[in-house]
Amino acid sequence: MQRSVLRCVSRRTLDTSTVSTRWALKSIRNFAADGSALPESLTRIGGAEVFPNEYPGQNYEFNWCLNGDGVTPLKKAAFRIMKPLDLRIAGLEVPKMGVKVKAAAAKKMPEAGSDALTFETFDEVSQRTKDLLSLSEKIFCPEGDFPGTRTGVRVITNSETLAPQLLAYLDRAPRRDPESQPITAYVLEGTEEEFSGYAIEEIEDETEDGSLVAKSVAAVVVVGIKPDIKIVAAGLELSQKGLEADEAERAAKRAAEANDESA
């Protein structure tokens, strides 16, 4: 799929190349659900519904979800942050919510597949960033909707400074089971490497009836000593626009095919 805005940007799609499909596993959180290893006094009131040894920052279902996003919290301290209370639990300051951020210029956030950024370079930096995030002492994951939309966003970062700011920037979303989001941002603080870029890919998503439908997902990568929230916001904003453009193109294609069939 190709999209023309100010320039022609190639996209990795289902038809043109291999897609690295992001997935999320639903872990079954039942401990001795059949009651076989529980005292009789406990089986009278039912089995436990959580794994042992879970604690703030160590949630098996969310960890599986992060694995699907390419990050493995090796230090067992990954915090899913969807509301101010989650910031407190993670030991972070609670900022004023609903903060508006002016995104940086688009030229500071090139899209993979453009003249400014190859897929190969983006993939290399993206994998390195995920590996370093996996090794972080703590991983903070602000999650919500892109402002003014219902597009889910997850940011995976080691920055104690940016995590609260990004939660304040995103619209609050209803609490939901952990799953991969349409937009995922990987923000790594404390490295001498400076990088920013984003990529949009088309994948197949399984619906409730088992059929497969095409949809687009976006990944944003920002790396630096002190990543700028304006750069991150630019990546999220461009990703949202790209997802909307791709869906509009698919809708137009479906309409054209329906017209052909009815003709």
C-alpha cells in the first residue's frame, strides 16, 4: 500500500513483503483451578484466580502482552499505567491530566520506507531499543487513546519523567484486558544514540468469527539521552494520520469491489 502526502512512502503490506505481526497471548490465570492442590476449606469457596508471586510491576498477563510487543521485562518490574493511581503504584509523580503537547515538526520524525529512513535501519534500531528496554530496571507503560480518537496507544519506556507526561497527554481509556494496541511507542532514555522514526505496517487480524481482516498498526521509536515529548507526540500524531489514511483506502477499495459485483 502506498500513501502520498508530501512524498511517496513505501509500506510493507501483506501483498508486498514479510510483515512482523505483533501478537498478544491471553494467559490463563488460574491457580489450582480444579482444587486438586488446595485444602478442602478453600475448595468450598472456589479456586484462586491469580498466579502466586504477582505484585505491582509483576503481572503475568501484562508481561505476556509486552512479550507480544517485543519487550520482555527481565527485571520483573513492568507497570501498566492507565490512570493516576497507577502512577503512584509505580512510584511516579502524578501530573496535571489533559496536558496538550505541541508536536515537533514532521521532518524530525521520518517514516520507515521514505528517502529519509529505510526499513532496514528502522528495524535494526527498533530491535536494539526493545532489547535495552527489556533490560531496564523498571519499565513504565502509559496507555490510553490518542487525543480525540478511540485509537489505542501504548508507550513502553524506561523514563520516569516522560511516563507521567505521556499519561497526561493521552485520553483516558476504559480499563480493558491487556492486548497489543494499534500504536505502540518505544521510548528509551539514557543512551548516547539519538534516533526517531515510525513505521506503519499492514497485518491480518483475526475477528471473533475466525475470519481474517487486514488492518494497519504503527510503531514509533524514540531514543536519546533525554527524549523530547514533542518528538514522541509527533510520532503518535503521524501514526494516527497514517492509520486513518490506510483505513480510508481499504474502505474505498471495498466499496469499489462491491460496485463491481453489483454491476
